[in-house]
Amino acid sequence: MLATPSVGSLHLVALGTLTGTVVYTTLRFFLIILRAANTRGTVLPKSRRRPPVVPDPAQKHFRQPSEVRVGRSHENRGALVPVPEQNS
């Protein structure tokens, strides 16, 4: 005579399968979301790419040769500081 599994063990198998499915689906979902967030804005289709910005020397907001950009911190990024004159 074959041994029949008890009802309790069948419930455990079903519960384990259900739990595994939920965990797998959740991890897969978050992986897809993270990949989408990670690649956002890096590659645009050719129809949506912006043309490169060509600086116009006639506009005043571009730096002059006598000025240097200093600092890497958040507060003074891109600050224009005059270069001291070199007297020789």
C-alpha cells in the first residue's frame, strides 16, 4: 500500500510554492524598475536627441580667457575667478 502524504504537508508545499512565487515576482519587478531608472536619459532615440550646444562668443555668459573656473564643491561649482596678472 502506498503511503499518502498528510494534508498538513500538502499545505506546507502549497504555501512554500506560493511564497517562492511572490518573492520571485517581487524581486523581478524591482529589478526591472531599477534597470529602467538606471538607464533613463542616457540614450535617446535619434529623433529625440538634442543638437550639440555651440558656444557663441558674442554672449557674455561664456568665460573669458582671463577667468578660470575653480572649485568642485556644490556651492561654488563653475564660479568665475579672475586670474591675477603675471608681471615679469
